[in-house]
Amino acid sequence: MTRVWKWNRPVTVREVLEDLQQERSIAYTTVMTVLDNLHQKGWVRRESEGRAYRYEAVSTRAAYAAALMNDAWSQSDNPAAALVAFFGMMSEEQRHALRDAIRIVQGPETPAQAPETPARGREETPAPEGETPPPGPGAASDGGER
């Protein structure tokens, strides 16, 4: 998939093969089999071009990563604890990216908007920089799942 995403356009088996061969020896049939498997799994679509196919990613790399994270998170029996544990593993740079993403999803804040009230009637104070906030009610105290 990395090679298909790299071009961001429909690619042939030959194009992927030639790119991969710059790094290692690989057979045409191996690349063809992998692209066919990706097509069967729904990760790429293909269109016939003469005797060959052109393959194109169905979604972006970012959308794919987001779907993986969502799937993993939804498998948890305690999503809040899973998020706390996940955020605890993040580097400072990743936490900044997360804050930026949240701002984008929430949209611009206008002066007329009132600040949100804490959920479930409990006071929420921001955690000091570099610390993970405590888990909410029902979350495991060690940040792990039970």
C-alpha cells in the first residue's frame, strides 16, 4: 500500500515492481499477487488498461490509519481507559498533533460561545503539562484495561 499511496494515482504492477527493485530483488508475479490480494480485500480498486490493470488506493493513508485506531478503540471494554493509556504513550510532538486535530474537529471558537461545563457534575482541571489526566469514573486506576 505504501507504494500505491506514494504515487497518489493509479499505478501498474510494472511501476510498483520497478520502484521496489531499486531496494531489493522481487518478482513481477509477487507484486501482481500482492496487488490482487489488496484488490480482493477492498483496499485498492483496479481498472483494466489493455492487458494490464491500474491499481488505485480506495482511501488515503490517514483515513486507513484512523480506521485502524477506531477499530482498536471500539474493541476495548473500557474505551476511556484505553484512551488514557494510549495518550500516555504519546510523545510531546504527538500530543501537540492531537491538540491540533481536536481544534480542527471542534471548529473555530467564537467569543460568544460559553465554555463547556464539566461532565457528570465533577470539576475538571487541566493536568499539568506532560502529565496524563486521571481516568474518569469506571476507568481502571492504573490506566490499563480490566
